Amino acid sequence: MGEVNTFINSVPLNYFVILATVLFCLGVLGVLLRKNAIIILGCVELMLNSVNLLLAAFSSYMGDGHGQILVFFIMVVAAAEVAVGLAIIAMMYRNTKSVDVSIFNKLRG
């Protein structure tokens, strides 16, 4: 177990911050620029996982487990978000035969 911490601690914390920032920015760009609902859900997952990476890295560097507990709760929320999102996408596809989010404008009542 100590061997894992020495490997993670041998990588500078700045690398984790830079990687998580790049992943988060890619996720934001995907949400803003894409129109496919499945890709948007994937980009939201990418953003959540970049936050998980930062929490795990900071938790490891601090030698504290609280960040890893938060990672677990974020993973639970992400799983629930995917389940609800895919259900909404399935209903949207069943009604419109498309997963394009611009179709939501036509669904107003």
C-alpha cells in the first residue's frame, strides 16, 4: 500500500492539476459545442472525473482519506446522472427518432 503512495507522490502535484484542468476544459467545450445528447452526457462525465482526479491527488498528497470519500460520493451522483440522462435520451429518441438536443425546442407545450 505504501508503494502506491510513493509512486503518486513522485509525480508533481502540478501535473495532476494541469491534466485535470485540460480534461475539465475539454468537457466544457464538448457540452457547449456538441448537439448530440449522448456526447454531452459523456462530456459531463469527463468533467466529473477530472474533479475526482484532483480530489484523489490532493487527498493522496495530504495523506488524508476525506478527499477519497468525496470521490466515492461524486461517483454515486455521476452514476445516478447517467441513469436519469439515458432514460431521458431513450424517451426523446422514442418520440423524435433523434438524439439532437436542438429538438428540445419543439417539445415545449
